[in-house]
Amino acid sequence: MHIIEFKGLTKYFGGLAALEEVSFRIKENAIFSIIGPNGAGKTTLFNCLTGLTKPSRGEILFKGKNIVGLPPHSISRAGIARTFQNIRLFKEMTVLENVLSGQHNSCGQKIWASLLRTKDFLRQEESLRQRAYEYLEFVGLHEELDRAAGELPYGSQRRLEIARALATEAEVMLLDEPTAGMNPQETAEMMEIMKRLKEIGKTVVLIEHDMKVVMGVSEWIIVLDHGVKISEGTPEMVKNDPLVIEAYLGKEAHA
Amino acid sequence: MSIAWLMRIPNWLLIPAWFGVLSFPFTGAKTAIVISGGILGAGILWRFLERTIALSRGKKFSLFEQIKTIPSTAYLYLSLSVALLLPFITSPYVVDTASLAGIYIILSLGLNIVVGYTGLLNLGFAAFYAIGAYSYALLNTTLALGFWESLPISMAISAVAGFLLGIPALRLRGDYLAIVTLGFGEITRIVLNNWVSVTNGPNGIAGIQRPSIIGIEFKGVTDYYYLVLFFVLFTIFLINRVINSKAGRAWMSIRDDEIAASTIGIDTFLYKLYAFTFGALWAGLAGQLFAAKMRFVSPESFTFLESVLILSMVILGGQGSIGGSIIGAIILVVLPEILREFEQYRMVFLGAGLIFMMIFRPQGLIISRHNKP
């Protein structure tokens, strides 16, 4: 089953085509990677998919429904969550509160219930906390509940972003360079987290520069270059594609 | 010439001397000496206490560290009992000032939701205050509605005004939003000033009824103080509950990162609108209390300076902290009263104090529990 399908997705910034006629499909419950040199349009693709940028042309089908034009919060409710390349946590809130905020969709709290502190409200807050704890345990931050998110070390901040995305109960997790700036050990832990996300039934879409990570976890890879899809396939196929090698290393010089 | 010797003057001598120098021009030499002597004496007593306790326990002892370990609930109960007993231990003048401070506490708590928790700069908050005050004034003088019947109506009118302003204004961000709210504040004041047939223009509306319960009027300063105190506690109670729920978390998320908030499913426009509406609701309450206290309203009570004053309370006390808003409001109401005898110098003092604050403690007096340094 394919959960996401891009049909001729095109995005212009002024005269510049950040994405041009990009079409591909993402399989459900797989780890899918998008790679390509800097400025290839990977993050723009994520922004289109989460509603932060409106594509100039084309369709994005999520479970068969076109989601182009929906606001970000509706797309989140539909079941797509993401992390950001340049970490966007709620820095002044605690680790726990970051994850509680992530549960905004699923908690149908009414304002009068919170004013009256009804039994329902208290029970619900307790179960929100319980679930938040589980999400934090998943990424290994369950001992840092009351620390301000902005105080966490860099690697933990990236993991907290994943916990917050998990909290939305989205089926699709978009991870934008989750291992950027990490040391080898942290990178290995992050790969482990990605594999476990797949195990619990999530579809993981990854933007990544570290080829060891990409080749290590992905089942399917697409390669973008200057906004155009130049290759697609399993890690083996992509690795040996001359077009990909050219995009990364440049054309062989002819004297 | 070297000034290194200045650095070697011990604090216990420097602080009293500094206060003496500061108060000399205002109070004359005699009082200045008394002030610095008093501070010096208090300092010596403090040290003496620490020494004796340290000697008896055989280890170093710091009274300051000890004070820091007092739990916050102790302060809560202490301030609550002081608030309840205030009319018995002070003069009517102090109680009257405290009632005014109470009204400003409600205002700064309301603005704190918008500025401190949601991160939206609002420079026209006095407009909602004015709308609440005029709503009660008009409901009372033209429709003869009493205090309690008018209360929900004037709160609702303020909230609706916040909602209606929010719809166009919240499409803007940062500085632009601030300018629009500033404009709204001025427009409201100008309308009140010029719509003579309804608002009686610059002459204002007089003869507003005092509140009463089962036929007993809140006549004296003390009665009114308890009424305000009740509403202050009511406001703190409800705001605290909303802040610690889904809505409060959504507001803080928007303040910290609006884009991230939208990608976790928060309808940022809607929640900003909620914040505007909910903040304005409390301004409506404060407005009605003000109108009932003064029994008179006029546009000059709701100028731009009033908006700035309320904003200063929120910022001075500490954004995103309920305790901060309360302390900020109390200081900015009480300080001008204390400094009243210095006449024209008091605004200089107040201004200098605020500048010092911004330099040495930009987070405000009370730092909300998360962003402790």
C-alpha cells in the first residue's frame, strides 16, 4: 500500500524552480529516504507536504486524498508529523510540556472542563502525562521531564522533537536531517530510533546527508537534484546509478 | 589617580552611604542620616544574627540562603493573610490604594495572557478596560441595570471587542500587530471622546451606582476592597486553571515557535484569537470595577499611557508568570504613591528604576519556572 503519492509537484520561488514535476510514491510502514546535494529541494518538499509552503502546481495525495491547500494544523490532524532541520522546540517549556503540547490533537479537552477541573479533566490530564512519559521513554528522555527544552544538549533536542512528533499520533514521520551534527554514537542511537519507529507501524520519511545512515536504514530512496527527481530505487540501485554519482561528484572531466 | 580603593569599601558601608546620598536632596540632611544609619544598623544586626547562629552550630550560616528555602506555598498563605487582614492593620488611604492595585492586578493578569503566554504585543489594552468601564456606566445609567446584572454583559462586550479586533489584527505579526493594537486603543478613546450623544464626550458619565448585595451597598473603602479582593482571587483561580490546560500549552507553544506549533496540530490563528478574547474578558471585569469604584468614567482615564502602564506591570513582574503580574501591578501602583512627596521627581525615580530593571534583570522580577538562568 502507498500512503503518500506526489503527482507532478512543482514549486517556483520567483523564477527559480525549487521542485519541478516531482512524482513518486511512498510505501506504508517503510523507511523512505530523500537525498540530494544542497539546494536540491528536499526541505521544500517537506514544507509542501506539511502545508507550510503551497506548491505552485501538482498534487499530494495522502491516503488517496489531495492535501494541497490544507493548513498545517489540518495536515497534522490527518496524520503527518515532522521534525525540523534547524530544531524548532518550545524552548521555554519543559521537556514534558513539549510532548504534552504535541498531544493537542488527541486530547479533546473542553475549556469549561479545565475551568471546573471535572473528574474527566483530571483523569484525562493524568493519561496525557502517562502517554507523554511513554513517548519520552521511546526516545530515552524520560529522566529529563522537568528540564527546559532549550537547556538540553543538542542530540537530546533532536530526540525530543521526535517525541513531540510521535505525540501527535501521526502515521507518517518526516525527519529532516535527524543526525546532523551528531557524533557516531548518537547517530547509531538515532538509527535505532528510526528502526523502532518502523516497528511500531510508522512510515518514516527521511532527509539525510549521512550516506551511512541512508544506506543503513532505507528501503527505498529517491534522489533530487536542482528540484528534479534524477533517480529512485533501493540503496543498491541508487548507489550505482551514474546520474547520482554525477550529481554528487560532478561530471568526469574531458580534456 | 587610582580608584581601586573604591572597590575595597565593604558593602555594609557602601549600601547605607549610597542610600544616604540618594535621599539627601529630597529629605534633607537629618532624615538622610537617619535612613543610612537605619540601614547600617539593620545590616549589622543581620550579620550579628548570622555570626551567632554560625557559632552555635559550628558551621557557616547564611540567612539569605535560608530565606530562599522557604517554600512558595508559605509565601502564598502569608500574602493571602496579609491581603485579608489589610483593612484592620492599615489606614483607609492604604486600603483604597490596595483596591486600585487589585484592579490593576486583574488588568495585568489579563494582558499577561496575551503578551506573556502567547507572545503577542498589545499596545492598546486600555481600550478593553475602557469598553468594560463604559459598558457598566451606560448599562447602569441608561438601563438602570445593577452591578451584578451588568457584570457578565460588560465582560462579554469586552471579550467580543477583543475577538472582533483579533480577526483582522492577528493576521499581522510582531511590530505590525503592536501598531494595529495601538491604533485600536486610540480609536476607542477618540470615539468615547466624540460620541457625545452616547458617552457624553469629554465630560464623562457620572452618577454610576455602587455595587450592592441583597440590598446592602458596598459603601466604605473597606467593603469595596473586599469586593475587589474577591474578584482578584477569582481571576487568579480561573486563569491559573486555563494556563495549566490544553489552551495554556497551545498559547505557550505559539509564543515559543509558531511554525512548530502549527505542525503539531494547533490552529495558531484560532488560539491567538482565544488569547485576545480571554485577555479582553478580564479587562472588561477590571473596567467595571473601576467604574463602580470611581462612580464616574471619562475618556482621559484610558489613554495610551494607561496601556503602557499595564504593559510595564507585565514586563516588570516577569512575562508568563502569574505571581510576576501581581507583583508588577502592586509595585507600579504603590511606588508612585510612596514617591508622592517627591512630587515632580517621582516619575524620574520610576523611570530610572525601570531602566535599571531592564539592564540587570530583563526577565522581570519573577522568572517563570522554566527559564531560570
